[in-house]
Amino acid sequence: MKIYITNLKINTIIGILKHERKNKQNIIVDCKINGLDAILHLEIQSSYDSTMPRRMLRYFNEIKMLKEAKGKKVYQNMIYTGE
């Protein structure tokens, strides 16, 4: 499913999720997307990782448990910077 973000207003940066094997972090933001309250999760990935679908699901579940995420839709976006 494609979601086009035409109007993003960041309320606060909630925090970060640390990768279990690398010294990298994910950004989690409380925001309004197209006028609706939402949580935005940004994953920056530099190379292929076969465990990514499982990790994204785990991150989604961790985010949904946050008090800031109660009643809000969670959008996850992955940005590949490598090949």
C-alpha cells in the first residue's frame, strides 16, 4: 500500500530503537501525516539484510506498545542508502 505524505508536521521525536547487532538506530516520531495523528518510524539501511522483514515486524510491535502510539496509525518507512 502506498501512502503519499503531502503534509508532515513533526510534534516530537519519541525516541530511537537500537539494532541488536549494529550500532545503528531507528527514528520514531510523533507527527501529523496529512492531518492525521500518526507515528512515523524511519529505518535507514545501507545494505541488504535477509532478516529485515522480521525486524520491521518486531519494531512495529515495540512501537505499538509505546504510550505515545495509543490510538495512532504507525507508518514504517525504510530508506536504502546502499546497493
